[in-house]
Amino acid sequence: MIKKTPQPPEELFHYCPIESFYGIISNQNIWLSNSNYSNDPNENMLANEILIEISKNSKDKNIESFAAKVLNDEISILDDQVSFIFCMSKMNDDLNQWRIYGDNGYGIVLSVRTKYFLENELWTILDDKNILPKFDKIYLSNCIYEEKEHVDIIKKLLFIFGIMEGKDDLKVTQFKLYLKFYSSFFKHISYKDEQEWRVVCLPVTSPQQHVTVKYKMHFRPGRGLIIPYIKQDYIKHSSFENTPFESVKVGSNVLNSVSEIMSFVQFMDGDYLGSMGRSKLKIQEIP
């Protein structure tokens, strides 16, 4: 049984360098980055390790057999398809996350209002009742840290595709897409204190037409990397009193004053600021 995704908090917190904050506000979009470049280089290996174990030791022969077919496929499970993620945390002011994701105090923590993104249908909560989600949506879920839950999800997927009618090569390809999607929420137990939530998408229209790209790819430089990412525009007119962001916390090493950060936000929002109520965005300085 796959554990139900909990309701997200009203606010989730995105730690980022000030350059990323500048892009979010000035371009009015968020960036979902290639999951292969997350802070945990082993997280995309977790699903593959579980598949290997299941292919050897499952008590269900259908599951064991299909797991072996996936592992014997010519295309590596890690190279077949890449998911894209936007990471947030339930932790509002966490020293460790400031250090790792907030550029060691030179960055920003942006408070994201989940209601805005959900009610404007920019994101969809991952529904445990439908284990095969639609790839034309962008999904929000908490990260899964328990290995047993990782195993349960993979076994469920293996069972579904193992008994599904169709050619094995097509079923293997489709399975890999769904596994890549779900494994983007898998994190090692040692990261549990981060209390991470993620927005995840695959840049395809459907598992049947997996070569058809839905989201345009962009690229940005990183440290020793050129990183692919997907833009999601967040500005939507809505009939309810809601805004994309609640507050900004400015890192202790940021040289700008709070008033300068506020001036930047107001300048970049332009005429749209009034209609969205974004002037109420709270800017806070971390002592």
C-alpha cells in the first residue's frame, strides 16, 4: 500500500542564492532543474539498487520477471529520461539549509504560498489513488525518506506493468518514465531533517509519446556544469485573495539592505504589483 501524500503546508520555503532569487522575481517564473544535479548524488541510484534487489529476491514471480527485463534493457535506467525538480522545505530558518542551499548566508529564503500554485492549477498534489500520473501536469509532494516506502512504490509499478498487455519493450520504456518520476521524490533517510517537498515534472506529453517534448528546455551555467532546466511562469490572474509568495528572508551576509531588496521587487513587478497585492510581500533580514 502506497502512503498517501499529506496536505502541503500553507507555506513552503525555497532556499537559494541571490542570483536565483533575482531570476525568480525579474522573470516571473520558477526554474525546475535537472534532478541529476541535486545535492545528493546518490538519490537517482536508489531506485536502481532496489530494482536489482527485487529482481533477485521478490516472492512474486511476475514482479521479479519484469524487474529483470527492465534491468536487462539496453538503455540504462539512469540515462533514459531525466526529471526536473523545484525544491522547498517545511523549515523556515534552518542553519544547515542556509549553509547548503542559501549560499552560506549570501542567499535568500523565499516563502512560497502553496494555495496560489494549487488553486491556479500550476501544480497538482500527487494522488495516491492514481499511481500512474499524467505527464502533462507538474506535481507537488513531500519527499519520501523511508526505504520501505521506496520499495512499496517500485513493487506496485512492477506489478502493474508486469500484468499489463503490450509489447515488452514499450512497457519497459513506460515503466522507466514512471520510475524516474517517482524516484525524484526518493531521498536517503540521512536527509530527513530537511523536511523537503518537491515540485516534479517530466518534459514529455505522455508515456506513449515519450519523445514528444512538452516543456521547452533552457540552460544555465553552474560550477563546472551546464545545467538544463524548465521555466514555469507563475503569474496568474485569480479570483481569490492570494499571491505567489508570502515573504523573503535575506541572508546575514547579503550586502543589500531590506529597503533595497523591496525596491528591487517593486521595480520588477511594475504595474502588475497592484493587481496582485505583491506590495504586501514581507522582506525580513536575518540577524
